[in-house]
Amino acid sequence: MTALTDRTDDRWDDGLIARSRPRTSEDDWPADGDEEGDEALVRAVSGAGSDGGKAPAPPLSPEAQALRVRLEAMRQLIGLSRTRILDGKSLAEAGRVLDEAAARRGLSAQHTVVAIAGATGSGKSTLFNSLAGVQISETGLRRPTTAAPIACSWSDGAAGLLDRLEIPGRLRRRPRETSEAEALRGMVLVDLPDLDSAVAAHRDHVDRVLALVDAVVWVVDPEKYADAVLHERYLRPLAGHAEVTFVVLNQVDRLPGEAADLVLDDLRRLLDDDGIALGEHGEPGATVIGISALTGEGVGELREMLGQFTQEKGAATRRISADVDKAAARLRPLYVADGHAGPEIGETARAEFEDRLAEAVGAFAAGLAAERAWRRNAGKACGTPWLRLWRWYESRRAPRSLAGLAALAAIGRSQTAFEPPVEEEVTARQRVEQAVRTVADEAVLGLPDPWAQAVRETAVRGAEGLPQALDEIAVTLGSAVAVPSVRPPRPSWWPAAVLAQAAMTLLQIFGGLWLAGQIVGVLPPNLMPPVLLMVAGIIGGPLVEWACSIGARGPARRYGQDAERRLRQAAAGCGRARVLEPVAAELLRYREVREQYATVAKLSTTRQ
């Protein structure tokens, strides 16, 4: 609390402005040491102004434009990832960064909010008062001294920022109007409670405000600069915020000789171990300086640094960029893995998948059956009539034999809607499942675990009805190509072969009739011509049939291959529609979010 909160004019009842009033009695005079504070005319920061705490938005700097691109990419990244099985906690943290970034960017860009944080007894309140040039924050031996955040603004228009920090009007102050104060115009300085306070509410104040300010001045003392709470709970997790971090070693007046330099060197070593980049030799990073807030040593140099830092008006952008970097690092396991950047289903995996589906529907066997059926039709058309009569006779007497009975049983089974045996059905289903697992494993190579799981689940969902669909294809298209109900296409030489076979048959008939006429005495005896005709017909018929069978091999093979190809294409089309295309769509979605993540994960802007 402040030492001057009770010095308000009764006419000002809004709780926002604290003013000095004429001393009318002896009690009104300040105690020893308070004259400077009373003369400073300490005032609270009011929210007056047409902008209500907001300033007109200036033209965006290149850093701010790059940040806008990253924030938009993060927004799209979260939107595309919410329906996936991802780490909800990391996405929620990224969403919080977006919300806080939007809230900060909607407020004054002309102000820089700097928090002073430190452990008990580090002297942060003394430094706060020294920078303000007036006694604002209470100091003393009692701990904790600062119970709630106190703000001091060097210019108007910061009410919205302080409302966001939930700092009430009674704890908002203005510094002494001096030439040194003009250098800090635009800065809003916040004195925080002790970060190691025994009161939990004080630590909650610290954690809440540190998550919202643009920059932090960490005040340490020679005794507790290596405190584990400071380094493990605050500095190390905020290592990526080095560009908006000031580390001040206070109370150097207590160190004799070169001890201050030795402590500063050790402090830099500890910060380096925490992963905090140090802004040395013109490089961007944290600023480390030794001061004495009590004697004023180094305070002017720190005020100059803060003034330059405030005038750059880029602290908010750098702070948000660091928050985005931290969120991107946390999201990295969800979008990046040790694999190729563009996972996809390769041509080899697609071919193997289609081969397994073709095996499941029996495409190769159906092609062989279609080839045999074509050759059988060719034999019927080009074979000798006597052979056809013999086959007809065998078919008539077949039921009287065991082979015929087995054939009838097979025909009966084939007429029951082509129901496959249970073992074959199980084997086909296993082949389909194995094909789906194989292609899914190929697709998830190089994917992070959450997206790999999403791709596998997509493949499994698509494969739920795949065996039934393949069974339908096997029953309809497979039976049609294996046992065609219409005559298959015939080559150009087929009519000539049929005519040649008919001529051989006619020669046999004509020779037989001629010979019979000679035997019965109707025709004059001359055995040689009819015998030669009969022999030519008897030998020529099988020769024509043999030649036709040789000539039919090529067309029959092509017909079988065409039947196999049609069945294979049908099975592959079914597999593509149900498995490959959904998996490819999931991979495309991953590539989209990977591109967005690549935009989000760019290096943060650096302070020149």
C-alpha cells in the first residue's frame, strides 16, 4: 500500500486521483522523510480521455506485421486441430496466447507495461520509488511490504492496460514531473508483491501480472540472486523472453571492491545455465546491470535503458512473439516428428494394397476361369461334331457315375448365390485387414503420434464395410467374367475355322455316302476316291480343331487378363474410395496444419 493514500481531498470522491491539500493543522504535516513525497503531488492515473485507455493504432512495424501473420497461422492451426485427437492442454495454452495477444493488441500501443519483480528484501519497492522519483510503494523491514500490485504511469491513456492487470484506481499513481521523468514517457511501471511471499494471494498476484506485462525487471540482491525459486519457477520457464527481460543486481553498495563484478559474472553464468540469452556485444537478449537503489548508483543508467526500451514501442510485440514461440515449442510434438516432412501413400504401397484386395476377391482365379471358359467356347465352335456328340453323351450318362454325382453337387453349391466356404471367407477378410494395416503403416511414416493415430483410425473406419463390398464384387462381377452368359468376342479367323471344320465334316459324310452307295451297288465300284475323302475329313477335322486350339490361346489369355483386370480395377476402386482417399485427405489436412505450424514456429523478432 502507499504512504499517501489517506492524503486525498474530500472533493475528489472517485478514488482515482490523490492530491495534496493545504496544511491546515499540525497533523497534516508529513513525518520526517515524507516531505519529498508530499511535494511530488502524487496523482493516480485516471481513465479520462476520448480513447478510454486506447490510443490510435500506429502503422504496423515489420515485426508487428510478422507477428500478425504468425497469430493468424496459429488461429488456423488450432481450428484445424480441434477435431483431431491431440493434446487438449497444449491447444488450450495456445488459445490462451491468442486471447491475450488479441487483448493486448486492442489496447494502447504507445505504452509499455514493465513489472518490477523480486524476492523478499531485494529492494524492488525502493527501486520503484527511485525510478518514479517519489515515495509511492511502501518500503521497510516488515515482510511482506507490498501486498498488491501498484502501478505508476508516466503518461495518460493507460487505463485500459491497468484494467487488464486488475489494478484498482486507488493503486494507480503518477511520478514526479521532472526532466528525467520525460524520458520515461509512455512507460507503465508495476511494483509486484514478493514472489517468495508466504501469502499465497501475493504469489497469485505475481503470476497473474507477469503473464500480462510487456517486460519484466527482475531485482535480485547479493544474498539471494541464486535463489532456486527465482530461477526454477520464473527465469528458466521464461528463458525465451530474454529480449523483454532486465536483471538488476541491487544493493551493490554492500559489496566491497571488485566483489560486485564477481557477483555479476556469477549471475550471468546462472542466467546462461537457465537458457537466457544475454544482450552483450550488441546482440539481443536480457540486460544485466548492477545498481544501488538506496544510493542511486546505476539507477540513472537503468532509467536510460528503460527510456530507450519504452521509446522503441516494440516491447508488446516482442513479448507476444516470445509467448508464441513458447506455445509453438509446446505444440511441436503434435506436428513434427523424426520423419519426412510430407508423408504420403507411395505408389508401391498403393500397388501392394490393390494386389491384396485383388487376392481377396480372387481376381487371378477369375481370370483363369474366364480364360478356360473362352477356350471351352472355342472348342465347342471349332471342334468336330463327333466329339461334341460324345461330350453330350457323357453329360447324359454322368449322373450314373460318382464323378457325375460330384459334378451335380458342385453345380448345386454354385447355385446357392456363390456362397464361399467359411474358411475362405475368413481368409479373405484377414487379407483385407492386413492390406489396410499395411497401407496405414506406410502412410503414417514420419507423422507425429497424434496424427498417426488419427490416420490409422481413418483407415479402420473406411475398412469396416470393405470386406462386404468386395464380396459383392466377387459375386457379381467375378461370376460374370468366370462363366460368361453371352458368347465372348471372337477373332477374325473364327468363321474360317468353323467353315473349315464344316467342310471336313461334309467330306466325311460325302465320302461315307459314296462308299455306301458303292457297297449297295447303286454307284459303280471305285473305293479309292470315297476312302480318300473320308480319310481327309477324319484327319482334317482334328487338325482344324488342334489348329484352332493353338490359335485360341492368345485371345483366351487376353480375355482372361481383361477379366482379371476388370475385377482388379473394381476391387481397387472400392479400396480407394473407402480407405485410400480418406487417408489421403487426412494426410493433406496434416500437411496444411504443418504449413501453418511452420509459420507459427518462425524465430521471434529481435530487438535492434
